[in-house]
Amino acid sequence: MAAAAPWDKEAAAWSEEAARLVWGGAVPLQVHLHDADVTALPPPPPFLTLGPRIGYFPLLVSTIKAHFSSSLPPGVDTVWFEYKGLPLKWYIPIGVLFDLLCADPERPWNLTVHFRGYPADILSPCEGEDSVKWNYNNSLKEAAFIITGNSKNVMNMSQADQLAMWESVRKGDLDSYMNISTKLKLGPFEEDFLVRTSSLEPRQGSDEPESPGSVKPCRVPVRLYVRRVQQDLEYLEDAIPVSDWESVSYINRPFEIRKEGGRSYIALEHALETLLPEFFSSKPAARAADPEPAATTPDSEPKDSDTSPSTHHDEKPPPASPQETDVAKKTKLKLVRVQGIELDMDIPFLWVANNLKNPERFLHVCVYVSA
């Protein structure tokens, strides 16, 4: 086997460093107990902690509950968090919520924790760590389906590997995660990946090897969170806070790269225009997914999503209505954040996808638009 070129080694070193920065990223939190849950005087002081960017709020509950235990009412209820009156979706990573809801990064991030009155009309049910683990595993299967055409590599993992992978995510242990996740063969995305394997749509139920020389596009799992701000907004810190989730578009959409003219380089700007045509062009895309966890079972392929086998990715979208065209013309991109970084639009999209993705292999992108 030929030795790796120096630039290959340098690129690998940069990727490893980027992964360590992503996994080590955290949001400083100042958590206040809601007044209705205070049963002792004086009220307890707020709790200061670090929320891992790739982590989830339910995983912090045991530590936070211990701090407030002497002030809590008796009984048990589902714990939930709120920011400026907005209940926080427990299945969205902490870092993504921070990037989306804090136009001007607030440090520490002041949150309110509730131990009663779970808003079941707004938030989906949460059974603590078990729900987070279930959501993570389903997202990983969905990402595998997008990348490879099926999720068998995830579903066929041994119970020991599944448990070890989840524990690595829960504890933020990158080394342990890398030892297990490499078995899944879900990346990195490379230019030669575009010409390595089969045709666009996988043959369902087929485990036959891919025919040599055939072409498969590179498909990247992407989750976009589009927040609209005032059209005349000059400074992001003056943006009106998000008061309800209806004002945020949650879009679960794979990005497909085909090799054209011998070139596969694509900038983030073009990727966003392709992923969000309803905001940046006159061609609407598929309806945005509902912001709820993937409706899959532990032993099934992902269903009812943009990545299901029944989805025809080659179909052309219907012509835009005059209203949609008008919205696209008036939309102005204000900010793009990934992992807390305000990205330049000229950055290579595949670099972003490889180096700034979350452990479940989705690239989470927060987009601010004025419209």
C-alpha cells in the first residue's frame, strides 16, 4: 500500500483537531429554578454548569436536580427547560438551540428549569436518558440511510457496541466513539466517493456488491433550522426573541452532490441555495419536516422522511407560486452558524460536513433570514 501523501496526513490531522474542538465545545449555562417550584426560603441560587454542545438537556437533569433538591416540591414529574418563555425541544442538541435562539450569544445562557407542568402540547414526551438515546439511535440510522442507501450497518451493530457508542456520546469521549464509529463506514465524504459505487436509488432488500465504475452521488445528512428576523434589522442583538416554534422552520433534507465536468467542489453558499430554494430561489422544495423526533422503531428502517426509499429525489419540484417567488426575492441571508461558528459562504461544503457534524452524523445548520 502506497504511503499517504504529506497533504493527506495534514488533512487528517486537521480533521482530528476539528473533531476534538467540536466534542469539547460547551455552552456556559446559568439555570434558575422556576418560582412555582420553589418551596423553601430563601430561594436557591442559580446553578452554573457547562452544557456540552453535542449533548442534550435531559442528560443534565440529575446534576441540576441535585442542586435544587432542598427546594423542590414532593412528587415526580418530567423536567423541562425554558428560555424567555419558550419551552426548549429536548431532542435538539444544546449547541444548536443556543446558536438558534441567541442571536447575540448570551454567556452564560440564562435558562429556567421546571420540575412541574410539562407542556405536552408543545414538547413531545420525554422519558429522560432513554428517550434521548432512542432519538440518537434513530437519527444515526437515518443518517446511515442517507449516506449508504440503507441503515443495516447501524442495525447490525452488536449490543455491546451500541451501548459503548451511546456511552461515548453521553460522556463526550471522542476516542471511544472513534474506535466504534469507524466500523460503520459512514465517511468521511471525499471527492472519489462520488464515483465509487452504485446508482442513485438503492435496490431495496439487495445485498449485492455495487458494480464497478457506476456512479453514486455523495449524499450528506443535513438538518436546517431557519429563523426569520425583522426585515429592517441592523444588528442581530436587536432581533426579537423566538416566542414559539411556529416561527422556526425545521428542515430535514439530504444534500446531494453529483460530479459534473470533472469537478465536485461546492461552496456553502451554493449548498444553502440548493437546500433552501424556498428562501433563495423561485423553486420551492419539499415541505419542511415537522420538528419532532424521527418516527421510527428500533428495528426498522427510517420511514416517512425525505430519505425513505419511496422518495423520488430526481423529481423536479413544481413551479413556484407568485407568493413563493416574491418571498424568495425579498429574503436576505443574515447569518449562518454551525457549531457556534459564523461561517463564510465561500467555505467548501464538504469540509463543513466532514468536520462540523454531530455524533449522529447530521450536519446541523442554523440560518437567520430577514423576510
